[in-house]
Amino acid sequence: MRRWAAGALVAFGCACAGAPPLPADRLAQAEAEVRAAQEIGAERAPQAKVHLQAARDTITNARETNTDDPEGAARKLEIARAQAELANALAREQLARTEAEQAHARLDALRSGPDVLAPEPTRNAGGTAR
């Protein structure tokens, strides 16, 4: 009876130990890329938002898969990191496009109104321009 109880405890202990933890470095990298994409504004760029959500979902899926397939979970973390990097790049691209469009609009406004560029000359007390 004691052997059976000891064997049951060992089996139970092994079952409770579960899967090895996710690779901490890969998880940290994936989560850091997600945060970076969020901070740069990936939620506001439609394409970036899609990839950012995919990265989040892949991280969640990696956590769930880790019990049955630790190697697969580690690969999923690499995929999540790449998805978040893509979201980050797309958000930066959108930001650069917006800034370029604004600069172009300012340039057009300045070109169409040359009076806006040149300040009027100031007059001194004698009425002559300086």
C-alpha cells in the first residue's frame, strides 16, 4: 500500500510539474516588441493594428501550447516577435507618411502665398523702410 501511495505521489508530482516554462528571453523579446509597437501608435495604423493583434494572439497561443509542445511554443514566440516588429515598422511608416503629407501641404501653402513668407518691412520714425 505504501509503495502504491508513494508511486501515486510521484506520478502526481510529475503531472503537477507541468511543462517547462516558456523561454524567458523569447517571451521578453516578443512582449517588448508588442509594447514598442503600441508606444509608437500601431493601434492607429490599420495594417499595423492587424499585425499587433496577431502578435498578441500568438503570444497567448504560445502560452497555451507550451504544455503540449514547448518547442512549438518557442517557435510561436519568434513568430509573435516578428509580427510585432512588422506592426512597429508599419506604424513608423504611417507616421512618416503623415509627417511627409503635412510638410508637403505646408510647402504648397508657402508656395501659393509668397506674401506669407516675406514679412512686411518695418518703418522707422522717418517713414523709410529698414
